[in-house]
Amino acid sequence: MKTQSSALEQWKIRIMDVIANAQVKRFLSNLGTVFLFRIGAAGLNALSLVIAARYYGVVAVGDINLIMSAAFFLIIPMMIGVQFSIIKFYPVGSQEDKEKLIGTSLFWNILMVVICSLIYLIPGNMFASWLNISPAVWLWGVLFAIAVNFSTVFDAILRAEEKFFLLGLGRLVGTVIFFIIVVLACLQAISFYAFIVALIVNHVVFTIMAYRGMSIRKFRFSWKSTKQIYSYGSMNMVSLALSMTLFTTDLFIVNYFYSGYDVGIYSVYMVNVRMFFNLLFHEIFAVVFLPTVAQLDKLKIYHRIMKMSPLLVPAAILANAALCISLLILFGKDYPLDWGYVALVSVGTGIHFLYWVLNNLFTVEGKKGALINLKVLGIPLIFLLAMAVYLTREFGIVGAMSASLATQIILVAVFAIVIQREYGKKSSASETNAASI
């Protein structure tokens, strides 16, 4: 009993030490501002998805998720990591540097959108056909990718400027309009593609509000800024591409081997839960987390996070289980509740939370951090993809979910190994002093 009491006291002391830190206080304050807006937006997003799932059915939900998953792949060559460079370099630059950074980023980003869109719409159709994706789904994926691209760029600008109130408000306003369009589309019996139109409008509204509210009004072009943006951003782009390959191809693998109904059921469990997790993580936690830790000792924060993981991971698992069960109940009788699926998805997404925290932490570390993330993903990539294909082909949805869970565990383990090898003795010393941050 004394041992348990002592352990609880130690955890209490650790938590209080973290909260007492000035940077952490600022982080929690900003997190609260974003949370109030984003929890409202997340609620409307969930309600919109429930309405669409009930009205359009399982197969349409699968197609909607295929469009969104394709779009998040397609934006990678458009952006080439521009958003990471903005978050990294904007806060520490002079006014002139900021004007050059934003102006140069926008110039190249618009050019890449035009080039990539032409490639996607002409030879890209053949690639889509090989993946068993219909031309209509592919086209909507390209259009959605363009909207997400600009939304992501201006999201990064607001993060770098720490305009969290405007960021949250813009996301909420866009989501309200999205919700209204979805409801009207269902009442008017319009095709499920109206759901994608509503999503595009959501991102366009946010982009306009962010552009009007950002501080930079004068844009400059600089070759020096070009080199700075893409030398750092390209590494993060490769890391992001590998992440998307590991965390999104599962849906395409299921689509390749199985029916549209199976894709719909899998997406309800795996993709939608992961989507809402990403919404809460990237739009609430990471929005504040990245600017806060940008100038801090990443190694100390890494060890602090790992020490807190016995609390963080179970909490994330329980939260994801509650989210998964709630969504399935709301979706209705066409979406069966399978407790085995719930367990696999919840544990996998809970461990995925820990991996994303570590990944985002080193994203803002500079080139060394980008290389660390690249190694973590690159070393086991071929094995993990082969495992996903084999397990999905042999065991269907259960195999795909099991492969996803195994992927998260392996990535966290590889992360720990890479950090130890990269930092060596410094890692051990930092672990000893982690309580000081």
C-alpha cells in the first residue's frame, strides 16, 4: 500500500513540476483557446459524418474516405514541406525575412499546385485505375487536395504568428458552413459528392479568413528563402510521404482486395476514428505544441514525454474506444458493432498518439530532427507495407487492423532506438535531467 501511495505521489510531483513550467503554462493557455473552438468544430464534423453515413450508406462512406485519403497523398508534392518551414523559420525572422518567407512560399506553392494538378488529371488517371479507384473519386480527390493545400499553408502562417483565436474561429466558421451544406444536400437528395463539395468550401472559407487576418501584407521573393524553405521542407516532405504511405495505404489495400461494402465498414472503424484523432491532435494539440517547443530542448521534452507515456497511452486508448463506440451507435444499424474491431482500432490509435507526439516534436528540431523522423519511418517501411498487404489479403479487415496496430508498436520502438543511437550519452544525461524542464 505504501509503495502504491509513493508511486502516486511521484506522479503527482512530476505533473505539478510540468504545469509549473512557464512554457507549459503558455502552452496550456493557448491550448485552451484552440480547444474551445475546435471541440465545437469537431462536434459539427462528427454530426455531419453521422448524417452522411445514415443517409448515403456504407458504400458511399467508403468512397468519401477514399477521396479524402487520396487528397492527403496528393498534397505532398504540392507542398514539399512548406508548412514545416513556415512554422520553423517565421517566429525567429525579421520583418523583411518574414515577408520573403511568406511571399516565396506562396509563389512556389501556387506554381506546384498548377503543375501537380495537370499531372494528376492526365497521366494520374491511369494510376488511379490500377488502384481500382473510379475516375470520379480520383477527380474529387484532386479538387479536395487543392483546397486542403491552401488551407494548410495559411494554417501554418497563423500557427507561426500564434494567432490561435483567429485560427480556431476560422476553422469553426468553415465547419458551420460545411454542416449546413451537408444537411441541405441530404434534404434535397443530392449525391454524396455534395459532402466533398462541403469539405472544399470549409477549407476555402478558412483560407480566406486566415489570409485576411494574418499580419504579413507585403510579399517578397527571394532565392535565398527558396533554398531555406525547401532544404528543410523537402526532408519533412519525404518523412510526411512515408507517414502517409504507412498510415493511409491500408484503405487502398482493402479497396484493392475487397468490395466497396468492406471498404465502407473498414473506413468507419479505422479511417473515421483516425480522422477524428488527427483532427483533435493536429488542430488542437499540435497547433499549440509545435510553436511552443520550437525553441526548447527537444531531447529533454522527449524523455519527459516517454516518462509520461504510461498515463498518456492508456488515456488515448480509452478516448479512442469511446469515440469508436459512439460513432458506431450514431451511424445506425447498418454499421455493426464488433468488439474485436473496437479493441484493435483503439489500442492502435492510442499508440499512434504517442508516435505522432514524438514525430511532431522532432519535426521542428531542424535537419537533424527531420533525418530522425525519416530514419524511423524508412528503416521498417518495406517490412511494414509487406506485412499490411499480406495480413489484409489473408485475413481481411481483421488483418488490416492487426497490421496497423503492429505498425504503431514497431514505430515507437524504432523511435527509441534511433534516439539512443543519434544522441548516445547526451540522451542518457538528458533523461536524468528531464525533470528540470
